[in-house]
Amino acid sequence: MHGLAIMLFAMIILPCMDAIAKYMAVYQGMSPGQVTFYRFFFQLVSTLPLLLSMGGLRALRPKRLWVNLLRGMLLAAAALLFFISVKYMPLADVFAIYFVEPFILTCLSALILGEKVGWRRWLAIVVGFGGAMIVIQPSFELFGLKSLMPIACAFFFACYLLMNRAVGTSDTPLVMQTIAGVGGSLFMIGAILLGDGLGVADFEPSLPGTGLGWLLVIALGTISGYGHLLVVKAFQAAPVSLLAPFHYFEIISATALGFVIFGDFPTPSKWLGITIIVASGLFIIWRERRAAES
């Protein structure tokens, strides 16, 4: 119950990070690229003091430095695509499409790590992608190729999780999160310089123009850093098979935030697509649990 409570709290606060990103882009006029940089920079700023207080300067030398930096870069690429998506699309739509990530992770695990995936899970993957297409279809008519960005985001995040599976946990979660903040910040500096040099508006560098803007980007990084640490703590306190389905609670949180702050609410057809995605994802979780038990 302790792990479940932590998980539910994390699923409530993490979508706040994405709502802040959308608010900064829509109402504060800040580019998603710049918002993504602040997400990782202030994640680093918020977690570094705790890391130093617990492990001293020695903690800044992780056992897998380059792997953790690469994890941060993959996470930054995923966050950048997600923040660009929420600038143009409703939060609930982006979250729903993004939740094809378990399907992509299952495919990558089978192809790269050689994990066995039965025909039932392959069928669930196909059905889940079908649900995503139901959500994407009206968004594609309005936003074009931008509506496919959540799928690209899900791919990069699945690669990030796949790397976690492959390298294990040689470093503590706090070290991994802090070094990922370094990798993400460096990646976003390069992305902003390149994107702005090419004249892409979504990478325009800027500072927050108001005190509220500064408070929001600081909160963005803090929620990011400690929200993901809460997820790690939850999985330390309760079995994965119990907690994994509660990831989908993010859709409910995102829908509520999108409605309250931006006036967005999914149409009946999108709810159908969301239901198919969630049902397929829950089926895959259940089959993975059965496979692990056998």
C-alpha cells in the first residue's frame, strides 16, 4: 500500500510538468526547445544538492558515466518531442498516443534483447496501435505530421527504458537521475543552437519574461527530478506487476489538467481509442507477469 500510494502521487504530479510546458509555450511564448532545456537544467539543480549531501563529491563519478549521459540524451529527445506535441495538441491526446510506448518497448525487447514474445502480445500490440490511430486521425487533419510526434517520443523513451534493462542498476537512482540531468542539458544546448540556427521557431532561445515564468520553469525541473525518483521508490516498495497498470492513471490526471487549464476534453471517438490503448497495454502487462511466473 505504501508503494501504491507513492505511485499514485507520482502519477498525479508528473502530468503537472507537461501542463507547465504547455502553459509556457501557449501563454508565455517560450519555445518548447527552451522549455525542455529548463526541464533538465533545473532537474540537475534540484537533485545535485541532495546527491552531494548523501554521497559527497565521489557521487559525481558514477560507475557508468557515458551510459548515464546517453540515458539523459535519449530522455531529452523524448521530452523535446513531447513538449512540442503538447504545444499544438491537447494534453490527453498526447498522453494517449504516447502510451504506445509499452508496445514499442516489447517489440525492441524481442528484437534486441531476444526476449520471447508470444502471439497474444503481438496481437495486443497491433490492436493498441490501432487505438492510437483512432486518437491520431482527427489530430492529423488539424496538425499534420506534428500529431505523430508522440509516437516518436514513445520510441525514444522506450530506448531509454531498454537501456535501463540492459545495463542494470550499477548506480543509485539519485546518481542516475542527476547525471541524466547533465546529459539532457548538454543535449538541449546543442539542439537549441542547431534548431535556432536553422530558423526553427520551436527552438528559439529565451528567458522567462515574468516572475511567474521563472517559478514555473523551476517547478518544472523540480517535479521532473523528484517525480521520477518517487516512481523508483514506489517500485522499491511494491511489485512491478502491481504498480505497472497505474502508469495509465496519468491519462486521467492529464485529461483533468487539460480541461481545467486549457479547456480541452477528448471526444467520444478519442475516448474509444484511449480505452483500446489502455486495455491492450494492461493485457501486455498481464501476459508479461504470466510469462515471468512460468
